[in-house]
Amino acid sequence: MSSKSKTIFVCTECGTQQPKWIGQCPDCGAWNTLQENLTAPAASKNRFQGYAGPAQNRVQVLADVSLEE
């Protein structure tokens, strides 16, 4: 499943990036200098990835579990 490309708007005068088009650049104050650019989607990460420690091979009876360390 591919991710959707993200659109950003970059000022041609100062290079600042904005998530939406606005008429005037908030950093340098230039008018109509924001141009639309598409960014590549980020690499997909497995959000379920993790480490749970070494697996235990045997089942323990609850009564056999010690509560003391």
C-alpha cells in the first residue's frame, strides 16, 4: 500500500515551507512567491514492530510464579 504524496508550498524568495498556499510569505513578506511542490512519501514503517524479549518455551502454572524478586 503506497502512501499519498504530501503537497508543500515553498517561497521562491526565502525558501520557507508552508503546508497551505497563502498569498504572502509570512517570513519575508513577498507576495505570490509560494510555489507548490510534491514531497515523496515517507518510507512505510511497521507500526507493530518491537521487541518483547526472549521467548519462554514452557507454560508456567500461576501458582508456581514467585511474587518475590
